[in-house]
Amino acid sequence: NFGLKRGAAEFQTVRFEEFYLSDFVGDLEQAVALNSASEHAELGGAPKTFQLHQSYPNPFGAAQSNLATIRFDLPGNDAVKMELAIYNLAGQLVRQLLTGTRAAGSYEITWDGNDEGGNPAPSGTYLYRLRAGSHIASKTLVLVRQNCACNFPSAWTF
């Protein structure tokens, strides 16, 4: 079940029978990391243009804003294969947020600042990239950690 919203106050629950966990992640390890992400589709007509919106809040990670919200619009009449991922500035994958096929619509997902292994990513600037059909867009977001004992994964090289 996914919570849908229109405006700021109206909520409705809809069950999507065609989505499977495998649409979002490749294996059980990634499924554990996905438990803190939530996806919402806005009610209303399909967007007219492909768009990746600026995340908010930006920067995020302080006690009052532990989640970054990323919104995007997929236009058209047909479902498209898409992926949304977070990368460090060296271009290395930090977290795969979404993969699979999505129908046209407006979506939002949150990132909790953790990497694929569920470990806190260090403070810094990150890129988030959306690929949907023939469209690609990316933007930056800033993660600010206070008193974080974050370790860089050994795969991250600078």
C-alpha cells in the first residue's frame, strides 16, 4: 500500500497489485535498506513534462530534518523503465532508491542519508540522478551530520 496525497491535507490509500519488491531492489540486503524509504504518487492527471525537482530540505541531516524528499514527474501515456539513485561526487553509487517500471505521474521518495548497507553516509554534497526512458536528470543535495562516527566504505575512493 502506498499513501497518496493531494495538496497538504487529503490522503487516500491505494493498493498497487503490479509492483513487487523486486521492482525496487535486487536482493534482500538492499530490501533492508529500503525500509526507511517511502514512495508517494500524487493524485491528478499525468504531468506534461519530465522533471526532477530540487530536494528539500537542502541541506538535510540536522535533528529536525533527517530525511531529504525528492520529487519527480514522469509524463506520457505509457509506463517507463526508471531508476533513481544517490551518488557521491566521485560518481560512486551510495544508494539505489528506486528501480523498475513506473506509470506517468508525480512521485516523491525520501532518503534517510544511509548508504546501501544501512550505514550513515558522511556529511557532504551528493548527486541524485533520475533515468526514465530516454530522459536523464541530476541535481545536488547536501547532507550535514553532527557528531557522526561515519566511516567511508572502502569502495569509496577520492
